[in-house]
Amino acid sequence: MPAVYARHVGMLASAATLAALASIATLVNAPAAQAAPPAPISAAAARAYLATVTPKAEGSSSGYSRALFPHWITQSGACNTREVVLKRDGVNVVQDSSCAAVSGSWYSEYDGATWTAASDLDIDHMVPLAEAWRSGASSWTTAKRQQFANDLTRPQLIAVTDNVNQAKGDKDPAAWLPSRTDYRCTYVRMWVNVKQYWDLSIDSAEKTALTNVLNGC
């Protein structure tokens, strides 16, 4: 059973609680089913697309700023993109009148941790904004970059452990993959799906890393 974390709880669990959790752990071998990003293309489709890709060296990071990708825009009512993803990716999520998630449970697919405080989650851009900039988004309009940074239709956004997302940074799969190996096939399918839809370039090392993972899927 994946570990369940709550960094902001101020009291230690009682011995009885720990014993109960241990008992439950013997019965549960996987996280509860929950919502997830839109399903990515299949491994076969991802391999077929990569076969058509001519690798291109990444462009410069010159001029890049996260402000050029306006994100967490309002989606409806008081709800911005972050809150929509937290609601979608969590279990029993309760939101207040301003749409902030005040309770719930979130399973981080990247590392297998479960969190009970929304503040412990980042919303990862599958293809990071800086990576997108170097792969073609530098020539986009700000409006198009905003669409990319708030894309709920493709598998571009996912709620994950905050420090894991920060460790990923703007790395592509040649430099970073989820520590949870069971999720790597899904991860690279998502990555290829996003790059294909948004017509972003793929460099040689990136293509090799994607292909190597997909060949094992």
C-alpha cells in the first residue's frame, strides 16, 4: 500500500491508529481508482509517430519567462485551472466557495505517495513550459502559449508531489523519468501525445529515451 502523507498534521497518530493502518495495509495492494488526465495515445501510436520524427536540436532558452505562458486561468466561476485539476485528480475532494480544495486525497503517479493536503501537490506541465519554449513555443503568440499552459483536453496537466515536480524541473525524458517505473509507459505516451498535438520538436536524446521506454510497453 502506498504511503499516505500529510505534512501539515500537528499530532502523532495513536498506537491504535497505526495498528489499524497496518491491518489495512495487509489487505490493500494498490491505490484506489481515481480520476486522471485524459488518456494518452497508445504505445503503438506513439511509436508510429516517433518513427516519423526527424530529431531537431533544441532552441535557446533566451527570452523565456513563465509569464509568457499565462497559466492557472479561470475555467468557470471561481475555479482556475489548478483547482480543476486538483478536483479531477483527487478522491473525495471538497472545495470551498472560492473553489480552493480544502480536503481530499491525492495519489501522485510519479512517486506513489498519497497526500491529504492540496498544498503538497504541484500541477505538473507534462511538457514543461521552458521545454516547450525551446521546442518551438518561442514563436507562438501569447494566446497560444496560454492555451498550452492550461490544456485540459490533452494529458498535459497532472497533480503530483510538489518536490518531485520541482526535481523534474524542465527536463525531458532523456534526463528525467518518474521513479515509479510502472508509470513510465504512461508518462512517455503522454509526453509524445502532447508534443505531437502541439507540433513541438523532439531532439535526438529525447527521441532515443522515448523510444527505449516505449519498446518495453
